Amino acid sequence: MLFNAYPHSLMSLMNTTESLLPITPQEVQPSGQAQFLAALNAGPSAFRQQLRLLLALSQVNSNKPTRLPYPEKPLTIRQARLTVLSGIPEILGEDGVQALFKEVVQIGDATVRLPLLAKLAIRMPASQYRTIVRDIWNQAKAIVDPAARAHTLFEIAPLLALLNDEPATPSALLQVLGIAQSIKNAEARLRSLIALAPHLPLEVASRTVRRVLVELHESKNDGLCARSLMTLAPTLPPDVEDYVLEVAEGIKTPVERARALTALARYMSEAMQQRLRHSALDAIALIEGEEERAETLVAFAPNLEYMQQGEAFPQVLEKALTIGITITRRHIRAKVLVALAPHLTTDLQGEALAAVHSLSNERDRAILLAELAPQLPGNMLVASLAVAHTMREQDSRVHALSVLAHHVPENARMQTILDALAAASNLPHHFERVGALVALMDILPAHLLEQALTNALETARLIDNENARARAIGLLGTHLPERLLLRALDIILELDNTQQRLNTLLSILPALSGEKAAEALKQALQCARQMPLEYKRARALISIAPHLKPEMFADVSVLADTLDDPLDKANVYVAVAQNLPPEQRPALIVRAWTLLRQIEDGYDRATLVAAMAPFLPANARNDLIAAILNAIHSVGEDYDKASAIAILAPLLADDASNGDMSMPDAYTAIHKGLEAALTIPQQGIRTQLLMQGAALWGGAGDKDRSFNLWKQLAKTLLLLPMPDVLMCLGALLPIIRDFADDSGLQDVALVLGIRPR
């Protein structure tokens, strides 16, 4: 009888305590293991039964032979020296730690090397920190000695907890974070912190966002609060959602509250979205001005696209529609109905169309019809043709017919195209005629297309105002066939205004080839030479750079050399470099880099650094960081400093700054370490390591995870004799408390023969 092996006090307790069921011999036969597993599967509520069965079953192992321990290897003199030094990295300085690290990585024995690397990791730069932690984790799994493996895993667990915190944050990024926090102007400070947050490791980002939210909550500036939340919405850490909602719903002004809630509704978790959408609509309904109410409701409408067609969708749509139809001004109400149209039934889309057709202002009618047409069924589009033909204002009629021509059913399309083309060709205002003809280019059949293009180009030539003439030819741009392109080129070269001539040449360049393209580029360069002001000359060269042929780069560089302003000159060098083959870029980038110090304005310097960064070699990383910090420090005005931080922050973050998804969290390492510790033959070493791991785990705050760990460990405990089980049980009490609270500890005391108070 297995129960004969129980201590008398324990047997007596099991047979006399009313709260415990007595264990029968059958419970500890082979079927007892099945009952034990069933008790584990029953969850934390069955902990007392799990404990009783575990202790009973462990008696079976009392006479099993003890496994031989792994022999302990003494440290060499070198290993002992490095162990001592690794315990005092704080007094070694940065260079000393780096030198020590280089020695430690040369240790061949992983059981010695990895724990020492874990002690040094926290003193290493952010990029090395992540690499070191990853290497320790990957190599620890291969350690054979369970004690050494457990020890290494427990050493790495705190490092994994910091993998998304400050030790993994690039030093320069932390410096910029400090600069941002010290900006005096509240709006500029918040803009800077919001710009930095997406590039920080998760824990640092979460703390930064919480600081922003606290400041917004206390600011009483509704506009600033709404704008900030709208900017934050796409990159909010998930652990701040509750506080974000509190801040957003605390905005007093309905229109600002609605804007913030609308932006958040698209990005926050699904559990939050229904509340956000209802809260946004409640805020919209409170907006007094009909134009503002309509504007915010139109901005809200795309949220309906992200809703699943479930139970919540009809309620939200009905709420939005109710707000829309209560607007009294017809053209504003029609605008809202058009915005909601993609989500309406066919009947309600008909109501929206009727609202559009009833508008007295034909221009408003044509614009809204253009927005509504893609949503309408064919019969409604055909019915709208009659309304379009009755419009008295010619430009509105042309616009309506052009839109309908793109969407009407096939059997009505050709006639609608002909009507739209005829109406567009007869517009009296030349620039509007060109624009209307261009709007039809993508649907005109081939036999009408060249006729329309010829008409459009001739119309553009007749425009008196040079600015409008240039813009009209720019609209035609790449639509023109080669024959008309040559005619367009002649018209362009007749333009007197240098800037307009350049702009229009660049608009048709993609359609030109061969000698004509080369001629147009030469003319464009001539325009750049003729620019009277240096900054305009620089902008002209930058706009030409993407079109340059290799043989023309030298001419552009010479022109750039004549510029006096270092920023203009450097920007031209960078623009040309990015259009060169990679092997030809370094010379120009070096020339641009040497001009950095000559640029007095910090914000200008920041923009140039950002432009050059993609072309710098990897070994220039330290120089880039120094230039970034120098540029940010040199910006005097708070708003400009915030803008500079927003531009440069992405350059300071490395690829892993937002967390390494391939790495486990600290609790996974502790779990693996505890599993290894349980396989250690020596009772004392096993108990000591279990206590270390349990202390690291204690207070995890996740009852399910803690119980799942207990389930795994308890299955291994079945292999140990009762004294070992009892020692392990004592070591694991912090984990038991985590999932079973104090009642679980009371169960332990009760099963072990003492009734707790």
C-alpha cells in the first residue's frame, strides 16, 4: 500500500480534515496519473487536489536510483580573472568594458562565456545589446548541463525584459528625447515627442506617449489635444488605449472631440472601435454649426468602410444618417448624403441622388454628382443624364456629362461621350476647354482622341495669359502624340517667362525621345542659367536632375559650383547624386557634406542631413549621428526644432528599435530555466536554482500564464521522490501564489499537516 509510506501526520491529516477527501490506494495506481492530469486540466480551482495527488504519486519514485550529477569544471586562471572583472563593469569605463567584452567572447566554454556576457550586455551600446542578448538566448538552448543552462537563462531573463526599453535604445535617440522633453513651447514639445515615439523601443515609446497624454489631459487646449491624438492614432502602443480614450472623451469642444475620436476609431483595437464610433457620432450631433457638423460627419464616413457588416454596423450607419438628414441647408445635407452613399441601400442612394439634383447651384450639383456617380446603379446614372443636359451653366454641364460618360452603362456610353466631347469643345473659356478635353482623354475612342488633342493644343496656343497657357500645355503633357508634341515644343519655346518655360518643358519631357528630348533638356538647362535669383536657379537645377542624361551631369555640377549659398549648392549636388549610378555618387555627396558646417540655420542643416543620409556608407554612421545631434542643437526656434526632430528621428532609430519579434520575453526564458533546473540531479543545486527562477517569475501578474507554467513543471515533478517534490514545492511558492493567491499557500500548509489560521 503506497499510503504506508506517508508520514503519520500527513496520513492523519488526510483522513481527518473535513475539507480534504481521503485518498484511496486506487488513486495512486497507474490510473492516478490520469487523475492527476485531469486535475491539472481543471485549472487553478483544483490546485489542492493536484497537490494531494502529486505527493501521493511521488512516493513511487522513492526507491529510484539517483542520477549522477554532471561533474563541475574548475575555472581556469583566465576565466576566473574575467569573472571578477565582469562583476565590476561600472568602474571600468566604456573602453574598459569594450576590451573586457572582446576577451570574454573568446572563452570557448559556453557555460562560462554566456553568463559573463549577460553581465556585460547592459553596459554595451544599444545595437550590440540586442545582438548579445540574441546570441546568449540562441546558444543557451544548446548547453547540456541543466544547472548551467538554467543559470544562463536566469541571467538573460532580466535582459530580455529590457529588450524593448532604454538599454536597447540608441544613445543618440535618447539624447534627442531629452532635447524634446526640454522644449519650452508646449505644442512644439508635444510634436517632438509624438514624432519620436514610433522610433523608440516599445517600453520607452509607451512611457513617452503616456507623458504626452498626461500633458494633453492637463492642457485644456482642445484643438491641440485633438490634433495630437490624430497624429498619434496610427502608432499608438496598445497598452495606452484606455487612457487615450479617456483623454479623447475628455475634450470639451464637440467638433474637436469628434475629430479625435474619428481618427482613433480607425486604428485602435476592435474591442474599442464600437465605443469610439458611437462617441464620435454623439459628439458630431452636438456641433452647433451645420457646416462644421457636416464636415466632421463627412470625415467620419470612411470609418464605415472599416466596420464588419455585423450587428453594430446598421446602428452606426443609422445614427450617422439621422445626423445627416437633420441638417436643414440643402447643399450641406446633400454633401453628407453623398459621403454616406457607398454604405447606403439602393433606395437611400436614390434619395442622395435626388438631394443632389434638387440643388439650385449647378456647380455644386455637378461636383457632388461627380463624387456620387461611382456608387450609383446604371438606371440612376441614365436618369441623371437628362438632368445634366438641362444645366444652363455650360462648365457645370460639361463637368456632369464628363463624369457620367465614365460610369453610364455600355449602351449609353458612346452617346454620352459624344455629348460630353461636343460640350467640352464649345466651352468659351480656353483654359477650361483644355481641362475639360483632358478629362475625357482616358475614355475617348482612337478616332476621336487625336481630334480632341489637336483641338486642345490649338486652344492652349490661343490663351493670352502666359501663365495659363503654360499650365494648359502642362495639362496636356504626356497625352500628346509625337506630331503634336513637336508643335507643343514650339509653343513652349515661345514663352517669355523663364520659369513657365522650364515648368512646361519638364511636363512634356517624359513623352519625348531621341534628339527632341536632348534638345528639350538643353533648353531646360538654358532656362536654369537664365534664372535671375540664385535660389530659383538652384530649384531649377533640382527639378531638371531626374531627367538628365549622363553626359549632362558635368554641366549641372559646373552650374551648381557657381551658386554662393551653401545650402542651395549642396541640395543640387544631392539631387544630381541620387540620379547617378551608385558608383558615381560618393564624390558629389562628399562635396555636399563638406558644406554642412557653412550652413548657419539649424533647420536647413537638418533637411540637408536627411537628404544625404540614404547615400552615406555604413562606416559613416557615427559622423551621421554627430551631424544630426549638431543640427538639432543648433535650431533655436522651438517649432523649427520640433520639425527638425521629426525629420531626423527616423535616421537615429535602427531596424530593431521597435522590438525584436523573433526574441522571447523574459518569462519564456524563466520558464525554460525552471524546466532545466527540475532535471538537475543534486537536490540542493536544483532547489537553489528553482528558488532563483521562481523569484524572477513572482508577480508576473498573468494568472493563466503562471498556472500553465505550474502545469508543465508539475508533470516533471512526478518523476521525483517525495522529499525532492517537497523541496521543489517550497521553491515554487512564489509561482503558486501568482495563480492561486494566498488560498493556494493555505492549501499547501493544509496538505502538509498544518491548518492555517
